[in-house]
Amino acid sequence: KAVVSTQSTGDMEITGALKSGKLSEVGAKTISHVNNVAKLKERLESIQKGLPWIESLDVTVDLKIPADELKSIISDNFKQEMLFYKQNQVGVQQSIARLHSMGIATARPEDYFAEMVKSDDHMRKVKEKLVSKQLVMERTEKVSKMRKMKKLGKKVQQEVLKKRADDKKAMLDSVKRVRKGHQPDDDFEINTEPEPSTSQKGGGINRKRKAKDAKYGSGGKKKFARKNTAESYKDVSSFSSRIHSKPKRSAKNDKRMGNKSQRPGKSKRAGMKNKQASRK
């Protein structure tokens, strides 16, 4: 029953209609609901047009779900959605099969052309805008990638340079320790003793090495090696006048002149020229 009050709050307080926060049925109007099936069917027949199925495409699907399973589906939203999905899937399959039986195509042909709602110029502008936007995004992504690679390359280069500097410092420290007489580290060994030659390993004498040592020396200090000292300056035992003294220059022992006679002087040559001229 639907209760509709026709009195104001003050009137209800006077008449006693308002009791304990509830409306009494005194002065209330009741509305009754009527289910006239005959009138409803008559109205349905008046609005029905009797169109063929191709115009309405209505399909009724009965999945025949058991009562026990249906009770669990009512309280589970996920199962309800899955039931709707299966029902629609079966309805579509039935509709496509019915359309094929009627000879109606359900797929668009490859050479199908439909008139566009928007003009070609508008679509061209849209396409150009999308292409330019995509190019800007690709360029931005490329620049950011190059920056990351540059930072990574700088970091790797710094690590390589630092490693080289550390290796060089460690090598110099090891060399200094070896020069001072300390034992070298295990990772940097220096052999200060000269290795024997191939001939010495076999037990023979390297004559070529011996001849070079006799000619050029066997190492050691080379600077100021030929400089005189007080003892070498006073030592004249190896001096020979025949070898070290300079011979007198003469026509006889002068190698440049050989056996040729010495050329006469200028006055003699002039006199000889005058004599020849008087004879003629």
C-alpha cells in the first residue's frame, strides 16, 4: 500500500495523526495497482509493425543453466559478466548462420569504398599533423638516447683513463722499489740480472759478441770516456815520432804534387813569355 498524507504537520498534531514519528492511516489516501492483461496485449498489437527478421535481427538464446549454478551466478558479478558474454557469443553465431542461409554477406569486400564524412583536405591535414607529431617524438627520443650514450661514453672514458693512470703509478712505484733494492711485488716482476746469450747457454763462446765488446766496449759509462786525465796526460809511452809526427812538406814527399815540378813564379813566367815573343 502507498500512503499519501493530505494533512499538514500542525493538523496532524491536533488530530493525533502523528504518533511516535509515524503517520497513521487516518486521513490517508490509498493507491491500488491494476494488471489488465487484455489491455496490455491490445496495446502491444497496436504498436507491432510485423517487420521481417532482417529488419529487427532479434535473437533469443537459452543456455539452459541448472538451478544450483544459477543461484551462485546471481551473487557473483564476474560469473554474470561471463554468462552475458557466452549468451552474446551464441546469439551472434546463430545470427551469422541465419544470414548466410538467407544469402546475405556478413563481411566487407576488399574493393569496398565508402564515402567519408570528412573531406580529403581535412584528412590530409590530420595526417600531416600526426606525421609531424610522430617525427618530433622520434627526434626527441633520439636526442635523449644520444645524451644518455654520451654520458655513458664519458663515464667509460674516465674509468679507462683512471685505470691507466693507476697502472702507470703502480709500475713506477715498483720500479723505484727495485732500484732501491727492495723485492718487487708478485704482480710486477723485474729481472735485474742479464740473461745469458744463446751461445752462453750452450756453453760456447760468442765470438761475434766478443769482437764487438773489444771494439765498442761492453757497456758502462760512455760519457767522458775519451777525456784526458792527469795520468794519461803524463803518459807518453805510446808516442812514436815516426807515426805521430808530421812530415815536412816538399815536392819529393808531397803526395798532392806527386812527381810534378813546381810551377815558376809570376816574374819568371812573364820573362819566359817575353823571350818567346822576341824570338818570333
